[in-house]
Amino acid sequence: MTTPTTLSGRALLLLLKLRAVLMLLILLAIFSALSPTFFTANNLSILAKHVSISALLATGMTLVVLTGGIDLSVGSIAGLSGIVAGLLINGLTLGGSTHYPPIPVVILAALLTGALAGAANGLLIARFSVAPFITTLGMLYIARGTALLLSNGHTFPNLAGSQAHHNTGFPALGQSFLLGIPTPVWIALIIAAIAALVAARTPFGRHIYAVGGNERAARLAGIHIARVKLLTYILSGLCAALVGLIIASQLESAHPATGESFELNAIAAVVLGGTSLMGGRGSIGGSLIGALVIGVLADGLVMLGVSEFWQIVIKGVVIVLAVTVDQLQSRVQFRFLNALFRPKQEAAQ
Amino acid sequence: MTDDIILEARSIFKQYPGVTALDKIHFRVHRNAVNVLIGENGAGKSTLMRILAGVESPDAGELLIEGRPITLRSPREATAHGIAIVHQELSIFPNLDLSENIFAGRELTHHALIDRPTEDSRTTSALDRLGKPMAATTQASTLSLGRRQLVELARILAHGAKLLILDEPTSALSLTEADTLFRVLSELKSSGLTIIYISHRLHELLHLGDHFTVLRNGRIVGEAPRTNVTRTWIVERMSGGPQTEALAPTSTPTPLLTVTNLTITPQDDNEITLTNLTFNLYKGEILGIYGLLGSGRTELLEALAGARRFTGTITLNNHPIHLTSTTAAVKHGIALVPEDRQRDGLIPELSIRENIALGSMQGFFINRTDQHQRTQQLARDLNIAAPNLDRPITTLSGGNQQKALLARCLMRNPTILLLDEPTRGVDAGAKLEIYNILRTLAAKGLAILFTSSEIEETQALATRALVLCQGRIATTLTPPHITDEALFTAASPNISPPSSPSSEAVL
């Protein structure tokens, strides 16, 4: 890829890079034109809540994918963490007496669950070189199975807690507003901002790109590959646990099936955002845009009354198209820009 | 005198499955000097360097720095001892920019965040010192091989090191780039650095080196200071005796294969351009393609094997053929023994027999009796040293694995045999054996085209040699004229044109 020197060349390159943003703007234009209720505060609030869920998962997923890995277990980890929260709020019976831990402890325990599941993924992948696809596929089943075991297959109802047990307040996590914006949206934005800063500006972030770009070279440069990978899976697990908590809080109940197929949405958002599944290329910002595209598409299609089955087909088509464009990008860009700029350069020489 | 030794390797022994890479080596590195290490491919140079750089551990033996024993368990530990290595295969992160490459694993931080301005200014000054100013924010994937190498050097300059190991640093460089490198190396030497230098190019070794060590088959066969070293001294020790006689050309006047204006236009920035290659291949000849890394020798072979798109005309027995796929090439009787047999050749899970028979099974069912007989025959013909062909292919030595791959190609009764680096990672004995097999095959009428980065191999094997330089045929040589000098001169680029004009002109 060459960096064009002319203004039109740069503009062109920028357009190519920002195609996810373009796609988003086009979708917004279409839906707002076709549906009068699309740009209402109510709908946008619902949309933002949905997007914040997939954006959170996509944030953790991006870190993993940048190293060249993948995390299929995030949906199950979200489900498991919600169940852990549900279990604790409904009281933990130990040695005959029932304990009701305060909400901060509940949240920490749920987050710890996600981190541990992520650490298990990371250890298998980084220390024992098990393929990320296989490891996290295994964790997908393990976490889901554990959620079912802990809940006996049932839903934990009434996560509002009670005054008597001093464990009220959990619903605020997913239902409250701050400055008129839903709390989950704030959480997703803050986490994504931190992750973007870490990825772009810290040694750890740079090591993530280095491992994904050339693992052998990273090893020779003395980068602790195992540590980098382990951390990305832990962070992905933590993001998943947050999602599990938010959903349980919004529903005020914890269901063991929560988060099924969420991993696919997260991967789709990451890929739509221009992150390469081969690793080393992509950004958190891109994944946020990707999550928005998927969210807006789903929401808009519902508003337009498109059949639920068609929605699924359309989503698939959009993902495949976006990735096809991505694959073609470097080749097309290279040839195209060559054709555009080579004559000028030869003249300059 | 011992004070003069900065690093010493004692009785280093290293074995890989099927081959002893280093056989109780004693290697001494002289302080503040250019220590030259010479040997053919597979002599053990790179293995020794990987041990010194902490990438691999020896099976036995010890390392001493400044007279103190040390163990190097990782590249990080070697770095801590001031040992830095520029690898033969570049370790560049194509997805990162120059600052990010140079500070990978050693980021400069300010309040936990990366200190980009300082990194950038140090990057710029390191690159300036190399005489190749480049913007610190340039993406590494846009650089030519030569420039990527300079970036690796800049990485070492930026971090400071006591001992710098360069593994064939000039193999991909143009002459001007190499000159820059030599200038930098003498500057580094005078500033107190110790250098270990590995190369095939005798003239630059004689120009640069202060102490010489020659490796052959995992053993040190010569050690001397510059004053006692001559060209003949090196060549005798490297080859271990008189050079093998090449057969007189047995070519017939009508070409079997005619290649006209074969051109490869790069599809992405890492590919190499081939420009208008025109040559003939005759029945019964062994045509050698000599060229440096990046000259396009592998690309040419891949094009002829149908594995790479190209423009131009190919005729076989005067009939134009279209080599659009490997299947098409096989159909026309063209077979390729790839360069990297571990990656592109062998199926490690299969037996020797199955590896040989792979690709020549026809019809729906495998005719076991027929397959058995043919593989047995070929194994005998090629003298594959295995008690039983049903043993895993991985039990064979490098040389015998190579013969097995050759056997696979011969199963298909090809008319043209393409070999990319036919004896890479093969010991000297097996090497001569493979040469003899190829000569016998040529004498039976097979047309053989091989590429090599080894001068000795090109001289020993080729009945005619084409020299490639930057994607063009520089010259064609016939036996009395295939000299070291002729090959060197033709293969070295005279000017320094960027390998890919589009990506370089804007730098």
C-alpha cells in the first residue's frame, strides 16, 4: 500500500478506510427516510441499549482477534456471569445458613467468573498452544453447562433484591440513566475508550498488534507472547461478564440461556469494523462502528416491519459483503492506486 | 589473549531429528572486531547464531561472556547480555510503522502511555545514522526488503548492544545499500561494538572481516585472523576438497521448452516483479538459475509449475501451453520439488511410501500392488536409506527426505523437472548423491531446471547457468565461464532501483 501524495488520492484512501462509517450513514439515511419513528428518542434509546451490549462484547473480542485469536465463548460467559449474580442475590446457602452478599460483592463475583473463564481460555491457548477456535468452543459448552447446573435449568427471578437482605439496587446497573443516557451505554463507551487508549498508546496494546502481525518476530523481540494472549482473553471474559450483568439487571432475572449466539454478533461487529481475522490489523473504534451497523440494521428492519426471517438473511448478506470488500481491499487499493499514481512518480524521477 | 575474547562457545552440540547441526563446536568471538563465520547452507551457521541469540538452546555445551558462564533461555536474556541479532529471515512487523517496529518489546513510556515523540525522534536519528532517512510513521509493509533490513539494524542501534550478529545481511541488499551497511559496520566497530558476520559473499568477507571461522557439516574446519586468510584458504575449507566436475553439456539443438517474455506483475507489495524472461530449456540439460534473495528465482519456478500467474508465451515441443494451474503443469509433464520441503513438500503424518505416491494416484481405487512396486523401485534407484518404506517420513534424514520428494515427482514420469534449492538443509554426502542422481536423470533425457543461492552448487551441477538479478536475466553462462566472479557480478544489482517503484518513490 502506498501513501498517495495528492489530495484526491488521500481523500480516496480515507473513503476506503471509512467505508464502515459510510455504510452506517447510508443505513441511517435509508431508515430515517422510510420510517418516521426511527429518529425518535424512544427508539434511539432502545437502539443504544442493544448496541452497547454488542459493543462491549466486540471490544473484548477485538483485542483477542488482533492477536490472531478468536473467542467463541463470550455469549456463554455472559450467561454464566448473570447466573452467578442471580444465585448470589437470591442467597447462597452455606452450612445451613443463607448468605446474601452486598451488590458490589455480587458484581465482583460475576466479573471474577468471567475473568477466570477467560484466563482458562488464555492459558490453554498461550501455554499449551491449543487452537483458539477449539479452546473457546470448548469453553462455550463448559460455561453454558455450568450456568445450567448452577441454576438447575431454571431462571433466577427477582434480582431487585430486598431491603431485609440489604441487597437492593442491582437493577440500576442496566436500567438507570445518567445525563439522560442509559447507564449501559456509558459503561460501553467508557470501556471502549479505555480499550482504545490501551490498544493505541500502551506497550501492551502495541504488543497485541505485534503478536498478531508477526508472532515469530514478536518472540524474537522479547515480547511475552503468552502473557499478551492470556490478558486479551481475560479482558474478553471480563467484557462478557459485564454484558451478563447488564442483561440480568435489565431483566431483573437471570436466565441460563442468556447470551446464546452473542459471540457471532460480536465477531460480525469486529469484522465489519475492518479488523482482520488474521490479526494485527484493526481497531476498537472500527468495532464500535461495526456494532452500530449491525444494531441499526436490526433495529431499522424491525421498524420497517421486514419479516424476521428476512432480517436474518439480510444480516448475513451484509456481513459477507463487508468481509469480501475487506479481502479485496488491499489488492484493489494497491492496483488502483498504482494505476493512479505511477505515471506521476515516473515523471518525477 | 583471553581478554580479547568477548564471547566463547564451548563444546556446543545440537541435534535435530535426522541431522546433527552442531558437533561439539568451539567458537570464539573477538572483541571489537568483525568475526566472520563462513560455511555452506546447512553447515550449522544459523543454528549456532540462534543459540547465541537465545532463540534455541544447545543440547550440550556452555556459553561464556567475558569469561563467565551464562545460560540464554530466551531472546530477552540474550538482549540483556547485550547480544542482538539481525536474522536471515527478517523479523519485521509489516502491520506496524517504523517507530513501532524499532521499539517493539522495548517501548518507551511516559506515565504508562507510549512516549511517541521520543520514540519517533530516536527512530529518525537511528535511521539517519544508517544513511537512509525515512519517516518514523512509515508502514513497514511498504518498504523493500533492503530497507526492512536497515530498519532491523536501526532497531539494534536504537537499543545499543555489545555484540551484533548479522546473518547474511547483504543477501537482499542492492550494492549501494550494502555499501551503506559496510560503512555503518565499520563505524559501529570503531565505536566499540563486536560483530559476528555471516555471508556467502567472499569478497565482502575479505573486505570486512578481522577473524575468520569456517564451518562445515556442523564442525569448525578452520580458524584464522585476517592476515592469514586468502580466498583459496576459505574455498578449500568450505568445500572440503576439490570441486566436483560438471558434466559436459548434452543438450540437443531443438529446445524442449521455450519461454518467451515471461513477466510477473506484482499483485501486492510483497511480490517480486519478473520482467520479460526469455530462454530455452533443452532435453537432457541441467539449467541452473542463480540469483540472490529477491532476484525472482523462486517466482520463476512457481510460474513454470503453474502456481503463479504470469504473462508471456510458453511452448513445449513447439506447441503453446497454458500453465494456468498446477494441474495443467502436471498434465504437461512438469514437476516441481519445492524449496521448503517441510512446509510445501512433506506430509509428516504419512509414511515414506505414501509421501512418494502422493499425487500420482489415478482412478477411483488405489492400485496397491502397482504402487508398492513403483515406490520400491524408485527408492532403490534414488538410494533412499530406509529399512522400510512404511515408516514415517519424519524418520528420514534431510537428504533422504529430499530424495523422497524427488521420487514423488518421478512417479509421474515428468519430462521437465523443476527444483527450487535442491539441496537445502542436506548434508554434504547426500548433496553429492543428489547431484549424481540429477545427472543420471538428465542423461536419460529429462530436462532439469534448478535454482540455487549457492555458487558452489550452481557450478557443480549446471550444464548452463542463467543469472537472475532483480527479476531480469542478467546473463547466461556455460561451464568454463561459470566462475565465482561471473556469478557474483551478474547477480549483484549495479544500481539501486527500488524493488517496487510505486511503493518507494514516495518515501
